[in-house]
Amino acid sequence: MQLMNGDDLLNAVLHAPIGMCLLDAPTLTAEVVNDKFIEVAGRPYESIFGKFYWDAFAEARPYYEAALSGVVETGEPYYADEVALMLIRHGKEELVYVTFVYSPVKDEDGSVKKVMVWVLENTRQVTERQKTEEARAAFQKERDRLKSFFMKAPAGICILDGPALIYELVNPGYQELLPGRDLLGRPLFEALPELVGTPLQQVLLDVYRTGNPYEINELLIPLAKYEGGPTDGRYFSFNYQARRDENDQIDGILAFVFEVTAMVKAQQDQLALNEELSALNEESAAVNEELMVANEQLMAAQEDLRAESYDKQRAIERLQASEQNIRNMVRQAPVGMCIVEGDPLYVVEVNDSFLELIGKTREALRTTPYWVVLAEAAAYYKPITDNVLATGLTYHANEHAIMLIRNGREEIVHVDFVYEPMKDADGKAYAIMIVAIDITEKVLARKRVERAQEQLRMAVDAAELGSYYINTTDRIFHASPRLKEFFGFNPDEEVPYEAAINQIHEDYRQAAADLVEAAITKGVRFDMEYPVVGYHDGKIRWVRGIGEVQHDADGKSYFTGVLHDITEKKQDELRKNDFIGMVSHELKTPLTSLNAIIQVANAKLQKSEDLFLAGAMSRAFQQVKRMSRMIDGFLNISRLEAGKILIEKHPFSIDQLVKEIAEEMKVTANTHVIDVETCRALEVDADHDKINSVISNLVSNAAKYSQNGSTITISCEVVGNEVRVGVRDEGMGLKPDDAKKIFQRYYRVESNKTRHISGFGIGLYLSAEIVERHGGRIWVESEAGAGSTFYFTLPVVG
Ligand code: ADP
């Protein structure tokens, strides 16, 4: 059965979505031409229909005439797949892509009667495909450029490809962090198995999954030097950024890594050093201030270094814009980038960071040769760029100090930079990529640290500290000249460790040696006071030694220590102890019997008729009690030194206490006029007995250091939120120098006037300690020859 009749068939052909043109085989005249064919041909129906085919398509004749004739002759069809054809369509030459077939139409005997030309236009698809290919190539090229840029960036950068996070790129900075480890082409968690199970693993997987960037600072990571080796605690700051392909799908991770171990360790060392310094400060008030200043500077410098490192990192973050925006990224990168080309060199590409670094405008660089714009640096660096172009060899500059005229001002800038030749296909350098980073801040910060360290060293010298260090591996002992002096050696003498240990007094030697050993092997802090016997001079000196093991950046460790001469202090302590022992022994014994006798006599005399004797005996009893208190004062001193003095606070009326003391003075020592002024009812929360001894001490001093018959005035008033008690005398007064020192232990004013007045120089010292332990202050206002007023304050109850 026939499916279609002739007309139907013709209709179908005419409206088919594929171009058709039926040619008569012997004449090649077009007998049927459909709309689609006209559309592809781009010329009117009349110019094809009924015409000789090669007249209609003269421009294609040279290429396809043979093929069409071949079909007629052989009866074999001819296929052309997506060929490019120059056609004149609508009067204009156009490059089109077509797929066409010349298919023979045969009669029953097999001879070719007609040829059907089938044609499909593919121009749009082909150009689109070409465009995507071009885009992909451009994308790849940009990706490659970015990679070459990463390879030069002065930071650890790696690219992890695909969900398996395979190291696709490892820049030298990154490889340096893991020297000798095989990374490239391997999955991250296989190359660094020690990361498996650490929080970092989850972070990386999350970045890959979510595309959210991630930043971690100062993370402690156990990393081995070589694969499978023992791990070392190292600190890193990271920045991860998802990488996307041309379809914006995540296909990798860009990682920026900075090792901050040295910085973190430096901070830890700094803390340890601070502790040591503060211990020394206690010992050495004279250098206290200097040490503090040096210390602060060191801290500030550390802080700067830290801030600088963060800045750098933050800046690098900015660099991580998506790869598709590489131009933008490069433009905003914190690392200066510039490409120069030609003779003379002109800038062909430059980013903002570079402009900022050199302090010139983009406009100036666009219109004027590079070395004219940067004339101030040309003398030194132009020969270098010439050489890079001539030899094709990269030039690296580390920490160059360059004088630049930035925005009209001369400035010294510290930079790390690279001149990287860009080569053509023949390997000839035709341009230079300059990658530069401003490290001025870093250099300055380092210089500040160096300066602070120098100051610290000077402070150590000024404090007359001996110092030493022992290399913990070879146990070689290095001692400062001052230390040798402490041990009685000549400053330039070789002093081995054993020789030094030998000079430690034998009672302390073993203990000291054991402690040093423990410090080295267990890392505990060494802090010990011991006497040394001078090697040459046999002199005994007391020293306090403080030491600790320190690790430097290369993993070496040293036991370092400082020694402080405390001979004076020790002798002082010994004298004091002897003194207190002597006093308590000498005074306490007779006083105890005196006390007993007077107590008995007093009891008996209470019933006596003789009122004078009864009164005198009870006063004697008071005096003995007072004396006991004085002796207790001495004992208090030793308790005080040992930190054992206790303040027991109870509320009481200070005015009442003042009046009682004044009364007692009038009775016991009727030598002065005692005047109590402005003392209204005032409650304080304090240790009644101890405040009693403070006021009594001030009043008895006022009497001791002034003429009999003169007036002593006691006052108490509220000043601000404090109660202020004052004791004024009309006595000999104090010189300003003495006034400053009288609150020190054992200090007594030495003069003809005071020589005959007995005393131990501890009353004011104890008073000051008591007042300060109540949170109050004590001071004196005085003028030599014009009397003194001693004041102390106590916080008001409330
Ligand atoms: P002491 O009186 O036992 O020497 P203190 O500690 O009470 O010890 O006083 C220390 C020194 O302060 C005294 O030696 C004296 O030189 C001086 N001093 C104390 N009070 C007065 C005063 N009211 N007037 C002048 N000098 C005083």
C-alpha cells in the first residue's frame, strides 16, 4: 500500500525541517527545493529552482563539484559532517557550518536518476561549542596564571583537587612547611595521615561540602617531620577557600597556611621570661624599672609581630576571590603584582597593592616608562631587570631596604620581591612579572624585638646578674664573666660545668646539681639560694639562681639561667635573726621574773594603807605589760617576715582608743602636755590591739624626740572616705631624706641629738606594716627643728 500519494510526498518534503533539494542527475538542475533549504542557502527560491546547481552555489562549486559528480557516477552517497562553508547569504559572505548528504535516487536498473541534497545547518551549535571551548581554555589559562602566581607567593599555598582532596598544587612555601614529604598527586589525608581524626579533617570536608570559607588561627597540630615519624606540636593559621569550576561547582579547596609556631613559642617563652623577670624584680628593686620597660617593649614588639602576622593573613584572605574573578583578585591582592614589558619597560598590568607599595599612580605607569617613574630605584634595579630579560633567570630579593618617593615623600620601604621572566614559545624572556610584598612593618617589629632584647641584656648587666646556658645535648656550659666572678674565677677563664658545681658550698652542692638535672630532664623550673666558695679568693657569696629549659625554633634546647648576688641580703637576714634571738633571750627572761614579782607585790599592796605604793606598783605592773608588748613587737617582726601576722578586725571607736592612750600617757609619762583635738565619735573596723600599738608608738616617739614640757596633739577626723589619725609634736623634726626612710626596718636617724635616745628602729616599720595591712597609709609631715606630724589612715566602716 502506498503511504502517500505524490502531492502528499511533495508537501512533506516542502515543509520538512531539514533542507532538501532534488537535482536531476544528468543536468544538475534543481527540481524540488524546500523552504528549509532556501533558509540555509540564504538566497531566493528563483535563483535555485530550475537552475543549474553550481550556478546557484558558485562559491561552493570548487569544493564540492567533484563530490556531487562522483555520486552521479558511482551511485554512492556523499556525506559531509559539520563542514565550514563560505556562503553568500543575502548578498553577504558568511561562514556557516553545515552537515549535508548528496544521496543518489536510482531507478529500477540501478542508474542514478536524481540526487537529493539534504542539508542541516549547525552554525549555532558549532559556534556555541567553540565559545565554551574558548571559555574553558581561557578559564584554564587563568587558572594556570593563578597557579603560577601562587607558586611565587610568599605564603604556604596548596590546591586540593576533587572530593578526595588530592594535592594538585603545592607551592614552595607550603612544601617548606613539610620538608621532604611527598604531597603532589596524593590525597591529603593519605599524605598527612596524622590529620585524620583531628578537627581539621571535618573543617576541610565542610569547606568542600558547603563552599563556606574557613579561617583558624594558631591551631596546634601534631605533625611529623617525615611520613610515619613521631609528631611534633606545631602551630598553624589556616585559611580555606572553596575552588569552583567554570560552572560554579565546587571542585577543590585552596588553602593558605602560615606556620606560627615560632611566634606562639616566643609568646610562651615571653611568659616564662616575664615570670623570671618578675622574680628578679623582687630581688632587685634598683633595676626593676628598667626591666619593666624592656619587658613592656618586648611585649609590645611581640604584639606587633602578632598583629603583623594577622594582617598579612587577613590580606591574603582578600587574595582568595574566586578564580573566575582573577583579574579583580589580582588587582586587590595584598601581594603587589606588576607585569612589565618592552624596551624601555612599560607596565602592562599592575594591581593596587603594587601601586600602593611603590606610591605611584596607575596613570603615571601607563604613560611613562617604568624606570622613569621609579627613577629613584632605577640605578640599582634597572640593571637587574635588564639581566633578567637577557638571561631569563629569576631574581629573588629578600628584605631589601629601598628608598622610594611615595606620594612625594622619601621613605625607606622593606620589601621581598621576585622578578620572574615570562618567556615566549622559544624560551626567550619578553616580559617580567614582579611579585612584591611590603614587609616594612615586619622588619620594624623585628628590629623593635631586637632592640628590646638588647635592652633586656643591658638590664641584666645593669642588675649585675650572672648568666649562663647549658646546651642540653652536649652539656657544654657557657658562663658570663659576671657568673665566673661570683664563683671566684677570672672573667676570661674557661669554666666547665663541673668546676662551677664544685664551688657550690658542699652542704648545698648535691641538692643544686640534682635540681639542675631535674630542670634539664623534666623541664621543671630551677630556683634556689645557695652559697658559693670563690675558687681563687675563697670568698663566700650567696646567690639566687633561677633557670629553665628553653627550646629554640630548630628544636634545640638550652638550660638558661641567671644568678643574682644576694650576699648582702643573706647577711642582713642572718644579722636580723641573731638580733631577734638575742633580744628575746636577753629581755624575755628577766622580764618574766619581774612580771611575776610585780604581780605578787601588786596583789599584796592592793590591801595596803600606803596609797602611793599601791598606785606605784600598779603603774609598774602596767609598764611591765608595756615592755612585754614591745618584746612581742620584735617577735611580731619575725612573724611578719614569715607572713604569719594576723589582723583580726572588729568594729570599735577610734576616738575612745585615742582618749584611752592619751590618759595612759598622762599617767605613765607625765613629761608632756597631751592634747586631744577634733576627736568625735568614730567607728572603725580594725584590729584594736594593733591600732593601739600604732598610736601608742607614734605618741611615745613624739615624746621621745621632743623636749619635756612641749605639747603633743592627737587628732582624728574623717577625710574623704577615710579616718585620719594625726600625732603632732614640737620636737626635733626630720630632714626630708630621713623622713623618707624612717618607715624602713631598723632605720634610725643618726645625729648628735638622737645618739643618746635609745631605740631599735622597728616601731615605725611595724606601724607601717600594720596600717598597710588594714588598707591604710602612713606618712609624716615634718621639718627639721620644727616638729613633726605623723598621720595614718584607715578606711571608714560602711
Ligand atoms: P626607734 O624610735 O626605736 O628608733 P622607730 O621606728 O619608732 O624606732 O623610729 C625610727 C626613727 O625615726 C627614729 O630612730 C627617729 O630617728 C625617727 N623618729 C621617729 N619618730 C620621730 C619623731 N616624732 N620626731 C623625729 N624623729 C622621729
